[in-house]
Amino acid sequence: MQRIHIIGGGLAGFTAAITAAESGARVTVHEAHHTLGGRARTAEGPYPTNEGPHALYRHGPHWAWLAQRDLLGPVATVSLLQATRLRFRLDGTLRRTPPPGLLRLTRRAGHAPVDTDFRTWATGQAGEETARAAAHYAAIALFHHDPGSLSAAFVQERLRRAAALPPEARYPVGGWAQLIDRMAARAWNMSVRIETATRIDPGTLDTLARTGPVVVATSLDAARSLLNDPTLAWDSGRTALIDLALRTRRGDAFAVSDLDAPGWIEQEVRQRPPEQLSGAQDHTPAPAGVRLFQGQFPVAPGESKAAGIARAEELLNLGHPGWRDRTEWRREALAAGRTGAVDRPGTTWRDRPAIDRGNGIYLAGDQVAAPGLLSEVSFNSGLEAALLAVGASQRPRTSRPVLDLEHG
């Protein structure tokens, strides 16, 4: 069996590495940075944070896969008390409940069509006002400035899972870096070679491809440059991110969903679910009396980060009065093209860049042809890419086509 090379040490890369190693393959992971994680990297600083709120969805495929391998680790969930402190901004005011039609739209409406935009379909189902609120609420799982313009089927699936009761979302305690560390340790124990600070260029990729299958588990932008393939493109979103450490005050909202425009702010989730062992360590990122809040506010192409942050501050004024005087720490960022694939009307995940690129090259990541919600796309594509690479590595070879780096 030939050695399988995996470029990228994030969620997709280590899913592929573990899957290939479990099949008996020899595997090497090449990571360009000094630290592992990719988009799942937890930032260093006084308060460890991810690039926006990161969650595992319990009914997703990688939840069971991680649990079977004892890789989940301690996770936190939204408690009933926290759920009662969820607030909604609608028509400029803060409310305790969303419009009744929004819940009906998520639970009673039939399957939405692929070839119609969500705004048009939802308006026919529940009226224009409810359709607008539902589209903006769905932004928590879309990170897109205009969710109503996307495929109705695509948005409806994400809306249903984001609004599920009890909530599906689970948060790895200590940040996603803890999850990546566990995956990397398992890969290492299975004799996977892990090489950090190793940047692969097109020439190096050509050399690797001559010796065995290669899984490119990077962002789509990086894969497009590495493979010199202009067809590797798909719509994503741009999002202004804000992280705040606030001194707590009675009456603060746990989370605020903006139904007037796409946007969301939530408090760090610390309470562990009942099924978790009571002795699990709680890696709390903020000291007593201080809570970490994270928000994401999609911005349109050409719109500035400042415009998104301004909307965040409006939401903070409503849900956390006096927040400026209570701020212990603050950080802002703009995530461009880092929010996964979004599907326009008439397209599904099957229309995205294919995993099998030919010539023993396979693609994995959050914008490729694989189903799922957010990080589930990375997992599913990493799994599929590994299985294809293992199959290719076991086939006898007389000669191997050489990549045409000039024409992709």
C-alpha cells in the first residue's frame, strides 16, 4: 500500500488521516503552520476563543464517529435556564419570544424546493414578515449577509437544526483545539506522521502525487492555488466577529438573535449535559464574575468590518445595557470565505467542487461536494476522500499520470 499524503492539519485533514490509518494505510499529515487546527484553531490570549462560536451538532454524522473513538471529550450544552434568557430583536425592540409563525415554519412546512430562493418560498408559507425573520434567524448556521436569497431547501435544513428543541449544539470544553489535539494524538498513536511548518507548493505536490494518493484538506482558496484549478470556487460568506469578556450583571441575556438583520451574540456555554461524567474538568475560559461573549454579524461583499461591528454594538445595547463600562477585554476580526459553502437556488451540495479531482488527488474541506451542516461538510468530505485514497493506494500501478500544473 502506498503512502497517503494529507495536506492540512484541521478537522477534515485529521478525519481523513484517522480513517486512512484505520484501513491500514501509511499516512503523513503536512501542516503549513506551527500549530494544528486550521479553522478549528483556538486563538491564544487571555481568553481562549475560536473564530466565532463553534459547535458540534449532536445529530450530525461526526458526533457518533467521534464518540465511537472516544474523541469527543467533555462538551457543554445550553441549559434550560440559559434557554429562558434567549432574546430576539424584532422591529428594533428586544423580545422574549420569536414570531409564532417562525416556529411553525421550521416544524410544519413541507420540504422546501431547491430551485426557489428561501425568501420567496417562506413568504408563500408564512407571510413576508415571518419569512424575513426566519431568514435572519437562520444566519446562525449560515454566516451569510442575505440568507433569503439562498436555496430554500438549503436554508430550511439549517433553520430546522438551528431551531431544534432541545438544542442540538454542543460545545467542546476548552475550545476546538482540545478536539483537534485528541484527534492528532489518536493519529500519532496509529503511526501517522505529522509534520508541522511544512508548506506544500505545486512542485512539492507533484512530487507527492507521483508516490501515492494526496488529500488536499485546505480551504478552497488554498486548494485552488495549489492545484492551479480556477474551477475550485464556491460561494461562502464574510462575517464580522466580536469577542467580549464582560463583568456579569443580573438581567443580561444569554443570547440575542437579531431578526431585523442577520446577527447573533451568545455567552460562553459552560454547563455540562447530564450524561457527562460529573468529574470532568471544566476548562472555563473566563474567571468568576466575568463571561465571554462571542458574536457573528455577516457583512455583504464590499461592506466593511466596522459596519458589522456597529450592528453588534446595537445588539449589545439592547441585551447587555452598560456593556461598555463592563468590558474587561475585546477583540474584533473579519472572517472572509471561512464560513463554509452556501448553495444558491438551483444548486445543492452535489454541485460543489468534486472530492475526486483525478490523478490520485482528492479534496476535503467545508466547501466541497459533501452533505452536512457547517463542520459536518469537512468531516464527510474528509471521510470520503480518505476512503477513495485508500482504494487508490491498494490498486496496482504501472504508471501514474503526472499533474499538469500549468493547466490544472
